[in-house]
Amino acid sequence: MLRVEKLQLRLHGKPILEEVSFDLPRGKTLCIVGESGSGKSSLLRAVNGLMPATFDSLTFRPKNGRPISLKEYWKGRAGLPGSRWVMQDPLSALNPKLALGVSIGESVFAQKLKSLELKAAISAALADVELPAEMAKRRPAQVSMGQAQRACLARALIARPDLVFFDEPLSALDAIVQKQIAATMRRIQTRFDMTFVIVTHDLGFAAAYADQMLVLRGGKVEANQSAEMFFQAPESDYCRELIAAARELGGLPETVVQVSGSKAAIPC
Amino acid sequence: MTVQADVGFLEAPDAQRSKQELDLKRFLVQLGLSLLIFLVAVAACFLLSPYAPNEPNFLERLSPPSASHWLGTDQLGRDVAARLLYGGVWSIGLAFLVTIVGAIAGTAIGLAAGHFGRAADVTLMRVTDSFFAFPELIAAVTIAGVLGPSTTNMVLALILVGWMKFARLVRSLSVDLAHRDFVVQARLNGLPSYRILWRHILPNIAPSLLVLWTNAWSRTILSISGLSFLGFGVQSPNAEWGAMLLDGKAYMQTAPHLMIFPGLAILIAVLSINLTGDRLRDLLGSNGAAAG
């Protein structure tokens, strides 16, 4: 559904991303992995038209629709039609002055729902991410990080997106909350048949979650493989090193059992 | 403020934030109550004062403060207390009007500069800079002088020289905010510009705007009094604190109360608005201007 060919990004004359290509089929999860500064987040921004990248082709095919030329689409707006973002730090991704319900409701602003319908939709979205309905009235400062991140999930979910981008969605949270929210992510992905693009630096998470892996290093692609292949036979020495390091630290099991396709509960 | 920020590490951020919010709420309640009491007192004075501000009484010219004229009378025998009351409406009220109009205009220009791309930004900020190039009071004197001395012209002049600070502040804050995640989210979610500006940018710069506005308000009181004292502003026989100073200047030696009371009134008004603004700045400081 999202196909990127030879994407290049230069900022102030410095190359940030060089010849990045990937092809993401519908319903799958792509994990983008790499150290900080490797261009993971820049790639997300470039693919959403927030950064002026050049590319051979960038096609996006929404559900029940024809592929769109994004160059045209990005005149005067950003993002991909029918996609949503979940960012790293939920507290800065939510307007501190707005109640969570308002922030969530704004995600479907374009649908011009009547206030009762909107209220129902917000409650439903909160229920989908396992938050009580009264959370809608709280402001970001009045909830925990985990709850705030769930609210961000609800904000993405309420729009019933085809494609959701996650920019290190779990790294601001502690381990228990990480595990719970990862499970919620998997559940809503299966339930609403969504495609995920997840930027992470946690190989253990990627091993359990990804269908496809894209490893970046210094703006270049080190590996672009199915997750199964990646953890058995990585494409490059750097990836072997990466996997070995993660094993040593204990964040990654010796043998990775891929649950690709079946979307079973996430083994955390 | 630095002390408070250091202690912040010891407290949970939520606890600290709510304590600050509580302080702010308490202060706003106090402010509201004292304003209410003040306004009731002023209204009572208006209703109960036996003298009209422009009513001469040639039998009691230049009389010092007494039981019947608490603050004395001026060279035409008009009651100084009554004139101070009505003069306050000019000084404080006009300054209020001028700064509100300036704040709205400046905010609109700053938001437009910060939000509608580079061309708008460059154009609007160069215009702002060129207005900034003229010293405030001198420009106001020139404009009021060219247009002719009258209250309307003074108000126009003060609005013309007063909006740029707001434009610059709003522009710089909204440019900062435009890169914050929640504004990027709003853009990605396809919210229209007016909604982003109204719901995401404005509420987060409002605290800083409020502080700047109180500052501008008290300065404008000084400007209005100054211009009127120079003869460019409110014209006699209307009472305005600066104009009263001008009227009283000739009798400074024999009837100092003509200068002392309007001067005190200006001092108290400017000081109380300034102190309120400072307190607001302190209370809004760490989650107002900086953190949005």
C-alpha cells in the first residue's frame, strides 16, 4: 500500500537519507530500526511530507482507492490520506490546554460529526484502548504517561486509519506499561485490519512484532528483509552485530518464533 | 523562580503543576475580589459625589483639602476629587481600549506571520520592524501633532505605536509552537488553519500575552497622561490625570494639591497594574511562557 523508491533527503547540504526504498503490503507491520541519528524519524517525516525529500516514486494506495501522487497531495497539507501518527512523547503530542476527549475528537474533525455522534465515537475509541470514558474530560497533566499514550492511540484509532505511523511509541514508558500498550496495539491492529509502520530501537519488540524489517545506519539502508529472514540470516555484518548485541543484553530470545500472519498475542 | 525550579526535582511533576495551578487560582480569586470591591467603591463615589467634575465654583478657587472638598479645588473651583474620579475613566479606560486594540491587531499579525509561510512572515515582520524603528512616545507626539491635538488622534497614535510588541511576541511563540508535536499532529490530522490557531496556538501563548498586555496597559496610562500633559491628548475642560497636571502646573507653588493628587493617582494606577502583571508572570512563568 505504501511504496517508496530511492528516497533522498538533504538538509543544509548534508545527506540525511540516501536511496531508501521499501514496499509495504497492506495489513503488515514494518519496523524501522537503527541507532539514534540514523534517520529513522526523518524517514517518517519525509514520507509524510513534513520534510522536503526527493524520490523516484512514492505511491500510496488507500483502501478501496486508486494510488495517489503524493507530490500533488502535499500542496498545502501534510500527511497521507487515511493515515495517523502516534508520537514518542505523549505529553508533547497532546495539547496541554485541551481535554483528552477534545484532542481525540479533533482527529475526525473533517468528518463534521454532530456532537452526540462525536461523543459516542470518542467513548468508543477510549474503550478500544482500554481507558474509561471519563478520561475524555481529563487534561494531559492529569493522567499518567501510559494513559496519555493510550489517548494518543485512541486519537489515531478513532479515524479508522488504514495506516498508522508510530515514532518510538513505547520508549517514554516503563517496561510494564510498554508490554500492556504493545498488546493493545496488536489487538487493535488485528481488529481494525491496519498497517503499521513502527520506528523503534528495541530489537526485542521488533522481533515480536514486525513482519518486515528496515534497518538504517547513517541514512543508508543496511537491511530490508522480512523479519523472519532478518533474524535468521541478516543481510549485513552490521545487522549481525546488532542482533548479537541485543541477545547479549537479553532483550532478544535466542530463537525468534515469528507469529507473522497469525497476529497472536505478543510474546513479551 | 530559580528556587522554585530547583525544588521541582524533588516533587512529582504532577504535584508541582497542581500546586502552581492552585496558586494561580487563588491569586485570580483574590484579584477578582479586589477588583470587584474597587469597582463598587468607585461606583459609590460616582453616585455619592455631590460635585460634577466640570462645574466651576468661583467662590472656592484653589482651596486646599477640607471636609467639604476632600482633595481641594482647582483654579476654577472645581472639586479635585470628582475630577480625579472622572479623569481615571479617561486615563485607565482609554489605555485599556488602546492596548486591547493593539493586542488584538498585534496578535493577528503575529499569528499570520508565524503560520502562513515565509513570504507572509518576512513581509509582516519587516513592517513590524519599521514601526519599531521610531521611539514610541516621540512617534506618538509626532502623529498626534500632525493630526491635531484631540483625544481621538491620541488614541489612534498610541494604537499605531503600540501593536508591534504583541506582533513580535506572538510571532516568535507561535513559530516555536509550530514545531511542537501536538501542532504537527493537528496539521497531520488535517485541521484547518483557523482551528489550529484558535485551539492549539492561542491558548498556549495566552499567558505570555496576558503578562505583556498588563505591562503595555500601565505604560499606556503613562503615555496618555504624558501626551495630555504636553497638550496633545485629552483637552480641557475634560478631566484627565495628565491634563490635570498641566492645568495645575501654573499654581504649583500656591496650591500643590493640584499636582500631588493626580500624580499620586497615576503612580498608584501604574504601580498596581505593574505589580499585578509581575505576580501573574511569576505564577504563569514555568508552565506559561516556557512550556506553553
